[in-house]
Amino acid sequence: MKYICKRTNEYLEIDGRLHKPVWGNAVEVSLRDNSTGKAPPRDTFVRLMWNDRFLYAGFRCQYETINATLTEFNDKLYNEDVVEIFIDDDRDKKTYIEIEVNPLNAVLHYSIHNITGRKIVAFARTEQVIQSAVIIDEVNKTFFVEMAIPFTEFATAGSIPPNPYDTWLFNLYRIDREVNGPIRYSALSPTGQDNFHMPSAFIEIEFGI
């Protein structure tokens, strides 16, 4: 499985509005239940794009209720509703970037050292450099997350910015954690268990033209 990340010559205004015409050029994918691989009760759709400065991601998430109270940079967002992207720029399946954004537009940004999946060490970034915005559509029970990740955050890639047709590894996730209800984990490439830190499940992202 490979995701083709389309290139754009535009520099996006990050405002959470995914109806901008440029997003229509990006390939849309949907997340599946992380344990079973089946369609989850509530859909999550994601598109990605890139230019010479940023990797862009746009999430469109259906919801029943929103469980989000955390508002500070590097709060433990994974304890509530959140969307996540893991990116392994050198493809070693040991070190990668973890970025999360919750429906209140709080951001978590970790550098992960994952030694054979048994010992995971997370280094929290001290500077907030991720651009993000969230819109909640209460009528249609959907929230939208738009983010721009600077390529300067990737220290081990062969080329920054990537060259056309370069491939990295990545995965996309969502935690849909109802208040006093079930917790649902979904992923682009399901790991088969309630654990997103499984680099063996990472898939290729190709930087297209």
C-alpha cells in the first residue's frame, strides 16, 4: 500500500477549511478500525499535500460526541479525542515523528525512539512549530483538522525538502473516545491491536508531482 502525496505550488492558509479548491487535488483516504480492519461506526477521511516547505494534512471526522478538554501544547491528548500522524523520514522503523491535534486545536509533537516495539521513548518538542486549525460543524456532526508540518522538523531524511518520487513511511490514526462510552481506534494501515506504535504497519508515502 502506498499513498501518493500530490505536490502543490500554493502555500495554504491554515484555517481548518478543507473546501479550498487546492484540497480537491489531493488523494482522499479513509481510516479503518485498528483491530479488525473493518469500517468504523464514524468515518474519518484524510488528504495530504506538500510543497517545498510543508507537509499538509486535512482530516474530516464524523462524531457523535466530542471528548476534548486539553488545551496546552504537549498535553496528553491521546487520553481524549484526537487525530494523529506518524512520519518516519528515514524509513528505519525505529525513529519517527508523532503529531497529534485534538478538536480544541491543541497540539502534541513528539520525537519517538521505538526499539523493536518493546521500549518506546518519547521526546517532547519544546517549540510549537506546527500550524493547525480546527472547525467543528455541530449541524453535520463533523470536525475538520488542517495542519502544516514544516519539513525542517525532519532531521534524518535523505533530502529536505523531499525530491519528487522520494518515499518515506507513515501512518494516520484517530482516537474516538466517547465520554462514559467505548473507545474506538482507527488507522489508515491498521496495526491489529490497540497500539499505534507499530512501525511494522507503516506504509509508504510517495512525494508526487
